[in-house]
Amino acid sequence: MLKQLGAGSAIPADHAKLPESVDNKFTLNITTRSGTKVELTLANVDDEMIYQVSSSADLNDDERKALSNLAAGFQSAIDGMAGADPQVRLSGLTQFDSKFVQSIDFHSEVALSGSQPASQTLDFHIDGTQRKVSIGGPDGQAEVNVDTNSLQNVGTRQQQTKAINNYLAQFDQAASRGHGDMKLMTMFKDAFSDMNRTATTEDRPSSYTAPSSWQLNADDHAALTGLSDFSASVSQTPKYPNPLKPQQKDSFSYDVSQLTSVDGPSQDDRTVGQTQQSHLSAQYHTALGKTSAPSFDGTLQTQNYEYHKIEDNAGSNVSLNYRHGKLVKATLEQMASQSEQVQTFILGKLKSDRTIPSQQSLVHDLLPSLTSYEHRRGDDTLNNNVFLLGSPGALVARKQQLEGQ
């Protein structure tokens, strides 16, 4: 549809105005570097797809080509949201020609089938400094924000893929432990993946000399995740399945973030730090001795169950210190704590209340690894060990691995 802008003429904003009520609606707003605003809207009206196009000014040839190149990404985003199980497909809209396109906004609202009227929404924004996607629907909310204002700490595409896969594994672990909704978590994972692929190079340079002032060198990149800084969260709509104990809710909330800092008076005397954190809070019911949910019908006979409350936290911090151009200190600090409270009810009465805590931490000197021959040769073993881990058990395994190196 974007290719229909090829005529280059400005189109009034109220041209072919859509009806007030539509079934499914997809809107793409593009601002070019010259300031021209283009809007394309597709909508379902009585099982018929209609569209509306508006442009605030004429487009030159380069702008029309840049917008036409977004057509496949727009179509992919629409196809993902319009399916029976809505999916997030935004990678095509993140790959725009920044010489001619300043920002892109995509909005989707899709009616969901069911006894109660409901819709699934998605809002996406990208420009030269940030990427943001917000997801909303009856199952819950999710949001991913990525800071692309400074890309000096960004690694290669290969490194980012490794970091993203590590985070996706942490998300799966959190969803399993907290009984998260898989459809919502899948959309969250897809959004996280698409938003965090910000690298422009495939492999790191073979040279290990420090680049120009205030650029990170190979040691720095080896100790960082390679991702742009981000914050992400997902929260399910609470449910209250037990009519005899309405205060007990089933809920799931998870957030994760990364923050990187580069400080100091000069390139030769600088500190580099990166902090990662995650938090899981969840509550859910299970039948006695099972992992499945109980069936409540309001009678005492169905009041035999366990009620779980989960509170987990994880953190990772890398700190590098340079003096007179030499790396003098490099440390990795990580922690993971889990707490599960389990209340057992028999015929609606509390019979036991126990809490299962677990916590692990590690402090590791990275300096020997960063100055080793293997690292200089390009071995990325060190980089594999800086990613966030959400469980104490996984942290124990990492500690053993680091101690064995």
C-alpha cells in the first residue's frame, strides 16, 4: 500500500476518512527527515478491507523509496496481529533508512473472538534515540523500551543474538516458575527480541587496540552483554478463581532491565559499569500434589489446594576501571534469590504455611580472563559468563565453572 504514495502529491488528512466504528485497525505514521508526515490506515469494515492515506507535503524520490521499503515490514506487522493468536512481528519496521526517515509509529487494534467483547492492541515507536512497544489485551500488559541514543556499548549481531537467547531462557524460566500465561509471554518475548537487535556489524574487529576517545575497546565489549540499555515488563490481568476466598488472586508480574555507564575525566582514566536486574512476583493455585490448577465450584469439597506466592530477584554488575590507559580492576558481582511461600488448605482451612528460600551470590575477578592469551586470541568464554541468571542453582553452576577456569 505504501507504494501508492509514488505520485508524490500531498494528500489532505481527511481524504477518504474512515468510519467511526471499525473491526480491526492498523495505522502507520511516518515522519521524514524533511518533516513531512505520512499516515496510512488499514481497517476492516463489514468484512471489507479499506484504507486511508494522507501526506502533509510532497515526497521526493528518496523519501518515496524509503517509505516503499517499509511496505513489507508493515504487512508483516499486520499479519502477525491479525492472526488467530496475535503475534508481534516488528523487525521489518526497525530497519528503516535513517537518512530519509525520522520516526515511525505503528498502532494495531484487533477484535478478539469470545463471549465478551475484547481487543488486542499494540503500539510501536522508533526514532534515532529510542524504540518502544506496548502491548495490551484481556490477558495483560507488556512493554519494552530500548535506549538507542548511544550505541557505543553495543556489540556485534552475533553477541546480541547470544544475549537475547540468554534472556529468552530467563523469561521461560520465570513463566514456568510463576505459572505465567504463555500467549502473553510469547508476545513479550517476540517484542523483546525485535526491539533489542540494534547491532549493525556482524563480527567484532580483529584489532584489540583502543579506538578513538571515549569508544569502548575489546576488553570492555567482552565484559558487557552487547545489548543497548533497556527496560521491559510484563504483567498479567489478575484472576480470582476461588469464590470462597476472593482475596486469593492468580497473578504474574515480571520486569527486567539493563543500565550501562561510562564515566571519568578521560579515555585513559575511565570506569565502565553495567547493571542487569530482574524481578518476578507471582501467585497461583494448584491442586494438592499436582501442578495443575484446582477446579473451584464454591463447595467445601473443592477447597483442597495449595496457594503459592513467588518473589524472586536477580542482579548482575560488571565494573571495569582504567588508570593511565591500563585496565587495573575488573569485577563481576552476581546474585539470585528465590522465595516460595506455600499454603496448604484442606476443606478450606489452612493446614500448613511454609516458605522455601534460596539465595546465591558470586564475586569474580575478571582481570586474569581479560589479560589471558585465550581472550586476546578471540575466545569469548568470558562473555558467556556475564549474562543475568535468574535462579540460585544456575548461579552455583556458573560459580563452579568460573572457579574451574
